[in-house]
Amino acid sequence: MLQLIDISFAFAKAETLKNISLKMKQGAHVAVIGESGCGKSTLLDIVYGLLQAQKGVVKWNDEELEGADHHLVPGHSMMKYVPQEFDLMPFTSVFENVGEHLSIQIDDRVSRIDELLDVVDMSSFKNRKVKTLSGGQKQRVAIAKALAQEPQLLLLDEPFSHIDNFRKNELRRKLFDYLTHNNISCLVATHDRDDVLSFCHQTIIMKEGQIIDFRATAEVYGSPLSTYTAALFDEVNAIPKNWLDTKEDLILYPHQLKVSKTGFSVEVQQSFFQGADYLITAQKDQKKLFFRSKKILEIGKEVFLNTIS
């Protein structure tokens, strides 16, 4: 189990992390999301030991972990980290990179490397030199290399940012299936809602170096505490309570509003084709709103919106 207790850290007097505390059970997959500069990558660097916390304690299974000030070589044996800059050997093969730290005396060394290359869909590139690969291919090799030594905790920083969209979904499914099957915990810093919603049990929301929410992912998404949180997942509507005669103001995603015969009136601004439907932007009282429609709507048209029951 990973535990952080009152972690604080500052770069040149600018506080980056402020009193961060959390617990992760073994086997849990936890996302860290927030606006750029909120401290996501710094948090992972602290956990792995690349940076030294200036206050607080990092624990693994109730044992305190010493940070960067106490180790010539950063990191901890039970963890592996895939940062945004990949730690690969460019002039050796994909196969050699993944197996770099595996003893040649291990009986199943070859089969383990082959299994991991299959997980990241790089089997057909096993004999290629890393320097010849694309950014997305290097990212997949880095993930396989991190898994080769069977860590108990995998730290991922924007793990699919270089990978083509048509490969992302299959890679995510295979990777998180592998982590689940092997009871490997995962802490992933990301901007991509698809990394979060389908694959992470819990979600941490960070803002200005602080954790402002940490709940089950479905709860964070379904009942956002603020428009800031909701906007990390989708466009967001802040609906004053007097518009729909509700007890309190509402925070709604576009799919939670529909064109209706009753509700509040808006003026259509634009329609954006999204494949299955259109994202419509509208305006009311100088306030921009977003909703979805099965058909394109005429600019300037007045429609009534209500919540989807």
C-alpha cells in the first residue's frame, strides 16, 4: 500500500505541492488529473524518489521511503516509473531494451519479454533498434520495459500522449488487464478523460498543488464538486437555480441537457459535428452553454433546454 502524509514541495520558493495526503490499496488504479502546472508530474517524482519532499512522509506498506537526498540512484525497487521523457537505449533493439535489467539466467526471460511486447503491441518490432522508432512506439517500449521487473506499483506520466488514437483504446485495455491480472497498482497522471473513466478505480483532482477531490471515479465524474472538476472531463454548464426552479445551482455536462418544450430559452450559436450527434453551443444572458442534438440546429434559433430525466 502506498501512503503519502502531508507532502509539500516547492521549486525556488514557489510552492508546487501543498500538504498532499493519500492512500492507495494494492492493485488499485488511480488517476491524477488537473490543469497544466497543478503538480501532477511533481507528485509522481516525489513518490518515485526523483525529488525530495520538503515536508511529509512517503510510505510503502507502512515503511517510510527515503527520498532523493538519500540515494545516489533514484527510485525504489518495488516501483517503476514511465515519465514523459523515455529512458531507453537508442542503439539497441526493442527486445534488448525491455530485457535490459532481467538476468539472462532467468528461465522464462524470453517468454516474459515476448509477453510484454504483446501487451504493448510491439512484437513485430522486437528486433528494430529503438532509434528508428516513432515517439508512440518508443512510449510503448518504455511501458513494457517498466513492467519487465514485475513492479508492485507502476507510475505513468501521460502514458499514451504520443500514441495514435486508433491504437490507444486497445493498448489501454491490454495494459490495464495485465495490471489487474498481476495485482499491480498504478498511479497515472493524465489529461485524457478516456484514461480515467474506463480504467481507473479512483480519481484525484489537483488544483494549484492541492488535492481538492479524491473519490471513486464514477462519483467524481457523476457528482463533480465544482465546474473546475467537471471541465476536466467535458464541456460544462453552470445552471443557476432560478433557470429551472431547482433548490441549488446545477453543474451539467452537454449530454445532460436536451431540447424540450419547457425549461429555459437559449439562442443557438454554432453546431459541431461529433459523429453520433452534434455539440451545440448556445447563449443565454451572455452565458455560453453546451448541449447535444441529433441534428444540426440553425444559428440564431431559439430553443428551450431542460435536464434529461
